[in-house]
Amino acid sequence: MSNPSFPFPRMPAEWLLISTLRTLLRSLFARVRRPFYRRLSARHGPDQSRFRQDQCVEKLLYIAPLDLLLLAETPDNVVSVYHASSREWSHQLRGHTAEVLAMTYVPEAGAAVTAGADRALCWWDATATALTAAWRLRERATAACSQLALCWCAETATLYSGGADGSILPWLHLTEALSESPTAPGVRMQPPMSAHRDAITAMLVPKMTKSLLVSASLDGTVRVLDVSSRSPRLIHVLKGHERAVVAVAYSDWCKLLFSAGVDHELRVWNPFSEATIACLRAHDAPLVAVEAMASTPQLFSADSAGIVNVWDVRSLTRVQTLRASAGALCTALALLPLHSRLVVAARRLTVFTEGEREGEHDATAAADSATRAVYNATNHTFVTCSGADVTVWDAHDGSLQRTFASAGTSSITCLSLDARGRKLFVADDEGWVRVIDLRTGLRMLSLRAHSAEVCAFMFEERTRVLVTASWDQTLAMHCEASEVGGGDSAAAGAGGAGPSAASARGAGGGAPERAGLRAGVRGSADVVRGGSWRGGEAGGEEGGGVLLRRVPTQHGCDVTCACLSATFSLVATGADDGSLQVGAACTRG
């Protein structure tokens, strides 16, 4: 007899419905995949063979209705037109005598508009006829100062331009006259609107309102104006950035506004409120662009160092980090949703494409053969190694974040993190030890610690000393701060270990203090006393790094493991014959 207080046997239909809905929901969320972008080779991007050595791309504009990509180039002060599908060069627009500062597209008039440092605005014929635009110069107007940003508002049939003096110029479009005759007065400049105290850098019209104008400025503020009437009124002033705001984006997926600043911050706003929703800090260089992919939860932010972060706006979390340029200053970012591609501009163009997350298959293989793993509590990730590669995983959902190929010279045998979770220490079976920046993958330090496989790696945070044990039956101590920081201040900033590291360097890595072997435990009973650790050679070795000392162990076979106690200044080593030795670790030089 069933329990009358248990409801499910009495309502099998409802329970079946609940189970079905639960199964459907699980299936739905299981199909939701985060974006994964991979870099394409140069031959898969726009043809850049015509670029000279001194040419740079300053601005990008993708015109979706025409499937065209516009590039503002310097020092020629021209705009090049590329077919996004065929990646071939089509036209070159010459109408400015100085650098092109802004570009936009006016679909109602079938025109592309450019603004230059020569204070001129040019309207180009971009009507599609047999899939080919004429690109003749329709109209040219001159403003009182250079216009740094352009934005089209279809609701008011007005083009807004942001000037270097902080004012906004409305350009009323008489679309019939502009489209019928190239000589007709199709544009009429309206009185300027005072908006910011400094130059305006970016503007947009959110899709949900169509009558709100959002502007960003070098004065560090973002302003929201209502332009539905002839007398625009200020609605909100969004404050939070410590320095200039250079780009804004609006995500129609979550109805949120994003602003990118020179202060390395990406801030999240509600357009109808002045309070900051969130402040995203994931860049180490000034931001130059932020773009939201329409009808998707994807957001992209790029900084001047060429680092592009892919964000999920639903949870405001970073899902992938891409590196676009090496050494060149990143200037612009453009999204090609029709091709699921991302274009980043610097001295040359870098193209990323969204795939079937083939990295997941590679990651699965890497996870199956992972030999070491550490948990990073700073950003809640797991770091694993497979062969010479290092992979970073999100601890929340297990998704792949990034992979550093060839982090080691050969197979990695040891992994370790610093206290802040920013540096990754890897050691391999050839005796090399490397320090890697976890955010960028750059190799910060490389040193040859041993002549055989490194079996244990320890990092003493207070004194910035690396202690390694190897199959060559030695312990090695290196000063990490001296190489990475290059000075006392860097060492102190890294971990407050300036004086200790300085004293170690001042000694020149000379003969260290003699540390007596405190105890040697062989098997589980015999205790061997006596012996000493001899100070090793000093100075740099192959690959860099300051060797403080090299200590031969008293084991007669391979050392297989080691452990460091910073509290008691002790080092314990174990060998494959079952012996254990404990000795004093003088890591202070």
C-alpha cells in the first residue's frame, strides 16, 4: 500500500509532464555552446599584398547589407573597400587630405560617410547595383573642427557627428534629394549640441529605443541623450571610468550598454540608470574597441596590446582570450556576423573564425593524457599539462579557456603557481624551468636548472626563490625576482621581497652558508646523521636566471620527490630506494 502523503503515485500524468520538461530543459541547455574562435592564416583574410611596409589600418567598418569591409588606412588617407566573401580588394576612396577618423553607413540613403582630420565629411554612393556599388562622391561638407565619431539615427533621419571640441553636430538628411542627384543639397547641418567637456570618441543608437543617442568622450563620461525632438535633452551621465572612454557597444541580447576605457576597464550599464552594473577587468592595456554580436550573447573587447577577450553577456564572464598582434598597436575591431568572423586591425589584419569548437575535441584528448594539474583559486580555473602543452579550464563548467602550445621544451613534469595565480612555473624532463604569464602566455623567464628530468618544483613566495629537485641527484635554488623584475623595486612589487632578493644578488650568488644535513631516514627505522650540503657554483646559466646554489643530495639513486617548508626553512627529498632526507633550506642567501 502506497504512502498517502507521497503525492506522485496519485498524479502520474503530472509527474510524467514534469519529467519530460526536465529532460527537455537539460537537452536544451546541453546544446547551448559557448563560442570558440580560432585564428585564420593570412591567406584566408582580406588580400593584404598591396599593403606597403609603412601602411597601417586605423578604422574598420563592416556594411552587412552589401557584405563589404571598409578599411581606413594611413599614411595614404584613403578608404579601401573589400568584398567580405571573396576577400578581394574592390575600390579605393580618395576624398580626404588628412587621416580618416570615422566611418558609418546610412542605409536609407545608400551612402557611406567618412570623416577626416581635415574637418571634412564625405558622402559616398554605396547603393547596390548588380552587387557593385558606384562609390562616387555625392556630397562633401566641412565642420568647424575634426569629427571623431559618426552615428546614424533612422528615427530622426539624422547623422550625428562627434567633434574634437565635445559638441555633437546633427546632419539632417533629405534622403530623396540625396539619392536622386549627386549635385542636390541632400544634407543640411543643424545647430551643434553641447555634450562633453572633451573630444567625443564614439557614439551609437541602441536598437531598443531608436531615439536615444549614447556618446563617449575623453572626459571619462558616457552621456545618454533623447534626440526624438528638435531640442535634444540629456537623460543620464554615466560616470565611473577614471580616464577616457574610447568605445561603446549595446547588446540587444541582454539590453545592456558597455563602455571601454583607457583605464583598462570594461563597464556595464543600464541605459536608463546611472549606476554601474559591473566592472570587468581582464585587460592589461588600454582598451581600443568593444563590439557586441547582434542577436547573440557574444561581446568582444580589444586592447592596444592585441588581446581580444570574448565575453558571455548572460553571466558577464570571459569565455575565451585571443591574441591578434605581436608588437604592433591594435587600433580597431570589426564583426562579420554573416561569416561568423572577427577582424582585428593593427599594422596588418588578423582574422578569427567561429568553428565547431574543435578545441573541445583537442581538449578532450589533452584531458585524457593530462599528466599534471593545479587549481588556480584566483580565477577559479584548472591548469593541466599534456606533453609540452598547457591547457586552462573553467572550474565552473569545465569549458576550455585557452591553450599554450609548446610551453615546455619537451614533456612537462612539474606545474606550480605563484600566490596571486598570475604566473605559471613549468619544468620539463630536460631540466628546463620556465615562468609563463597565465593571461597572455608570454614566456617571462627560461633557465636550465638541471641536466636531467625535474621531478619536483617549489616556489618560496616571500623570498622569490625557486627550488627544484632532479634525477641528477641535486637541488637547485634560483632567484626568480632578479630576472623577471630586473631590480629591487620590481621584486618588492611582485611579492614584497625586495630586500631579501637584493641581498641575494648583492652576494653575487657566492658561496652560501653551509647547512648541515639534519637527518636522513632510510626505510622506516634507520636514522643517519652527519654530512653536509656543499654550496654550488654561482652566476647565470644557459637560458638566464641567477643560480643561488646547487646542493648535491646524499641519495645514491634518483630523487623522485621533494617538499619545501618555508616556515621551518626545511627541504625534504625522497628517492626511489625508499630513503628520505631532510635538510636546512637557506633561501635568504
